[in-house]
Amino acid sequence: MISEPSRHCTVELQALPSRIGQVRRIVSAQLRYWHLDSLIEPAALGVTELLANVHRHAEPDKRCTVEIELLLDRLTVSVHDHDPRPPTVREAGASETSGRGLALIEAVSESWGVRPRGDAGKVVWFTLPTPFPAATLPERPVRGATTDGPLPRTGADPEAAPSTHVPAVRPAAVG
């Protein structure tokens, strides 16, 4: 039997602007600890956009859980909220100050998607490829974050069905 090393970190919070910066710092510290410094910027950007969407749109409340999971060569960042409505991708006009979050996630991630959780809301996730296998990473979590061994699969797995899987589209090089 082949063992699949993995790492988990979860943070429960109210998606309020004052908490989003704290979660960015937790995610950044955890990735630094896992020696994944190259993923800090895209992961922090993605989690910020997902939490901003919860803050702006989620009903009936702003409670959510952020989960980062490292499994072999893929980092999955997911946000679970209590609103069953899926997010919508739209094209924001040049003068609009919002509406680009999912397009940013699509641009920086390997893949992303949405998975309904029945009456319990949804999970919006994105993945980033890691530069090396998770087997070489330390076990200890960042202080202040909760890690309880392997977490139940709640939708952060892009292979799980049912899920809306949207492959990232890379912008063309400018030159």
C-alpha cells in the first residue's frame, strides 16, 4: 500500500474585513513553514478574494471555514460558507471596483471550482501546483491554526463529484 502524505490547516472565522488580513497571515505562515514560499502570493490573493466574496454576498451569515490542504504535489485552498448560491463569474467593466475576484483566482490557479454542500452551503476551492512532493515537509502546524490530522472530505477535492470544475485559463504573454 502506498501512503499519501498530506498536511491540513483550517481556520474558522467571520468573513469580516478585519479578519481577512489575519487569515492571509496564517495561510502565509503555514506555507512558509511547509517550505512553499513560492505559493504564498497566489494562495494569499486567492483566499483574500474568496473571503471578500463571502463578506459581500453570503447569506444568512458570514461564518466560514478556510482550509488549506497539501496532498503530494497539489495545494488546495477552499472556503466553506453557509450560502448555497454558487458564485458567478462576470466580466467587470474598466471603471468597476469589484467583480474580478473569480477571474483573478482563475488566472493564478491551476484549477478552481464550486461544490454544493446541500442545505449547508457550498465550498469554493482552487489548486496550486507545488514545487516538490509533500513527503518532504515538516509535520508541525503553525501556532494559532487548527490541524486535526486528515479532515473529512468536504468538497475541497477537485476530483470529488458533484463539482463545477473550471480549468484555469492562462493569459497570453504580452511582448
